[in-house]
Amino acid sequence: MTEAVDPADEVVRVRVPAKINLSLRVGPVEDGYHRLATVFQAVSLYDDVTARWQREGETTVIIRGREAHLVGTDHTNLAWRAADLLRQRCGGDWGVALTIDKNIPVAGGMAGGSADAAGTLLACAVLWDLDLDPGELRELGAELGADVPFGLAGGTAIGTGRGDVLAPALTRGTSHWVLAMVGRGLSTPEVFRRFDERQPEPPEPEVSPELMAALSSRRPADLAAVLDNDLTEAACDLRPELAELLELAPRVGALRAVLSGSGPTVAFLVADEAAAVDVHLRLKAELGSEVECRRVHGPVPGARLLQTP
């Protein structure tokens, strides 16, 4: 006879990637949000979200690892809100204990909080045995934040609207990056406010055809030529040292550097894996211990299950 499993012993673990923006074009404000045209790429820097049953209607969050002390564990946490939204929409009274192992920088422009929310949606849907397809999870994710749907989808995608309306982008090959993750984060609202001060009437945003062609060319130099981010000058106004960091690319052997999202993480595009090793070493020599550097590649899948009950 099979022994019954105590729900409290059931565990779901999900791994979810960071993102970088290959292009981020910022347009006018509509309904309180800027219209965006962006190209996301999911890269091999991950947070892990573990979900366990607990008493009905209760959500708790434990944060471990990189910059854990900077992340709230109450209703201000996007993962907490993801579990609460899922419970409300599906009409249940389930409880969950979430443990988030962080590697993605906090307020680093790599959508770490959104990644955790995406991981929580998938983990809780499996833990609570909910019949939701990927599209339904992405719709719920869009209610939580513009970057959450991409955390579920992964790969390389075009984002429009607030960045939450996704379309897959045709890519060939693997891109190699070295990330310079500046320790002190930047506030996304503050960067957008500075952008508005600098450019009160921005044009309608669009993804360039040259970028789409570069993604399918397999030539990293083609992609390097078309990387862009409209928030760069605003972020550099707030953190002048970022301009110096972006200018390091040719000195350390990178093809190009681009600010990810609202910063302050800077992504250095390199030719291949061997070049990534070399650029990583050179960046560490230039920047010292104050800036953490990591080698990553993309595109990688979105949120995926590592452990199920």
C-alpha cells in the first residue's frame, strides 16, 4: 500500500533567469507609463524560487544569498504579491512558504524582482495543482509588472506597450557577455524621471530593423553595432561613474557595452566564450573588488521547473 504524502513535505523549485536589454527605446507616457519598444534577452544568471505548503491563506518569504538584506519579505515583495494574486484569482485559500536564493542584483536593471515573481507564479501553480497554461500565467504576470511575462517566457523577445506585450525574436547562435554589477542599485522611477527632464517629448519608440537583422546574423560584431538604450544618459546623470564604465569596452577587449534596463548593471558584449574569459579578467583588474563581474551567455529559457512534488 502506498503511503500518503503529507502536503507539508511537497516542494517545488523553479529557476528563473535575469534579463538584459539589447535595445530599449522609450516613448511618450500613456496611462501613467512610458510606451516602450525593447528587445529582451534572458541570460545565464539565475534566482531559484522554492515553494512549500504551509497553513491556509498564509504567505511567507525568506531571502537568501546576494544582497538578501536589501529585499523586503512582506507585501512589498513582488514574489509575495505573485502568490497572493494567484490565490485570489483561482479562488483558493492555499498557503505557501517561499525561499528565494538570489544571484540577480537588486535594483540592477536585470529584472531580479520580476524574475522572482515569475518563478513564484510557476512554482505556486504547480504546488497548488492549478490548471493554468503559460499564456494565463503571463497575463497574471503582466498585472504584477512589465518584466514579469518575460521572466516566464525567456529566450529573446520584442517587448512593446510597457514591455509586457511579447513577440519572439528570431535569433541564431549564442551571445556571450560579461556583466559589471555595480553594488549600489538605481531606482527605476528616478531614472525615468530624469529621462523625462532631459527629453519631455520623446518620439514614438520602435525596434530597429538593423537590430533584428543582427540577431539572425550569427556575427557578434553586427549586434554590437546596434545595441542601444535611451535611459543611458539619464542613468549616467544620476551615477556619473557609469559613463566611465561604459567607455571601458574597447580597453578591455569587448565589442561594445550597454546599460541593462535602468541600470546600473553594464553588459559587455564579447566575441565568444574565450573572449569572455579574457574580458572578465581585464575588467576585474580595472575595477577591483568594488564591482562584481560575471560571465553569462544567452539566450536561455525562462522560468523552468527543477523539482516537483
